[in-house]
Amino acid sequence: MIVVTGATGNVGQPLVRALAAAGERVTAVSRGAAAPDMPTGVRHVRADLSEPKSLEPAFDGAEALFLLTSGDFVSAGGSVGDVLDVARAGGIRRVVLLSSQGVTTGRHPSILEDAVTTSDLAWTLLRPGGFHSNTFAWAETIRARRTVAAPFGDVALPTVDPDDIAEVAAVALRDPGHAGKAYELTGPAPISPRQQASAIGDALGEPVRFVEQTRAEARAQMLRFMPEPVVESTLGILGTPKAAEQRVSPDVERVLGRPARTFAEWAGRNVAAFK
């Protein structure tokens, strides 16, 4: 049995589908209702990482865990160690943690990774950069006005397809040969916000206008739904990325045996969100 936390998210949903398609027994964990298109045979458990005891029914008899924490969990001082204690008691012996490229570049603390790597569980770390799916934030203005407003229009980063992250996670969860390894997950090439808007326009079959925000405008908008330290870190990555944040990693292709998917491929699959 494999347990997937965050099972209704951009990575969790395709991961559940990939594992189920491979014939694995899967328990999907989320704080809310199950995904409407959850595969037949997948068990759903409502639980909250911030209340580790609530996870006991999910872990009972399971062997491997995909661990995805939320910003709320981290900001509230949630303990990964407590979650792992409950997981171990339920039978978990292997954990795949969705971490962040920011740990290696010094943008984010290593607290979550440290809790996993110092445990007695076999572990694999996944460190993605920005997601292609972050552009879902543009969906409303694209639908209404065929317009995107974003800062740093021509700064390119190798964003990654969440489905690629899910497929790498599925391999790591099923194959113990990936224990003790950390994978940096990026797309196949850097792409700028202006280029992303253009790719969405190509998928729609009509142009999408790009309006470049100032840093101050973007900051004010982001502060409405993100804590200030996260806003500053995000703007730093988007506007003045380090060389390591612009580097294309070969790890997706190494694990999956195929190139990482492009942003244009992602936009084509998800074009309905922008219509």
C-alpha cells in the first residue's frame, strides 16, 4: 500500500492516477473531499498533517508514503517528525518528500528535509523549481480579457510540469533503488512569463496580451494572499534568479527515460482552464 498526501493537488492527483494505473494499492489523503475523478479502487481518507493522529487510518498496513506539506502546515509550526512517527508505527518504511529547489539554493530552510533524512526511514527527496501550473493564477484575466499581468516579463526559468513530478514520485515510491537520492526537477528549457503567455495564446488559437507589472505592483498583489517573507523570496527568484535556479536539470529524463515536458505541452493539455 502506498499513501499519497495532498492527493487532490496538482501533483497528488496525477500521482494517484499513475500509481493506480501501475496496479498499486493506493490510499489518497486530503483535508477535504476526494477528487471527483479518483480512480476506482483507490481508498480516500480525510486527515490533516497538523493532526498526525488523524493519519493513523491511512498508514495502517502501508509501506510507502508520498509526503507533501502545505504552507499552512509549515507556518503553523507543524512537525514532520510527529507525522513520521505515526507513519512508522503504521508500517511505513519508505518516504518520498516533495521538497523545493529553494533548499539547495538557500532560499528556503531545510527543516522538512532534515526531519526526513535523519529518520530511520528510506527516503527520496524531490526538489522542483517553479511549476508550469503556477500560471493557473492568470486564468481569470485570460478568460475575461485575454490578458496576463506579471512582473519580470523576460526573465526565464525552467518551470516543470506537475505531471512529471508525479511520474518521478511514482517511480521513487515503487522502486527502492531510489532511496537516499535527491532529484532536482525542472522543465527542459527556461521560459519567461511573456513566452508562457504566448504559449497559452497558441493553445487557445488567439493572442494573449502580456502586461508587465512593476516589482512594487506585483508585491502589493501577492501580499493579499501570501506572507511577506514568501513574497520577497518569490520575487527574488522571479526577478533576480541565481544561476542554479536557471539551470536545466537532467533528473526528470534520468529517472523517466524521456525528456521533461515543455510548457507548451502543459498549456495544450490544460487549455480548457483558460477558455
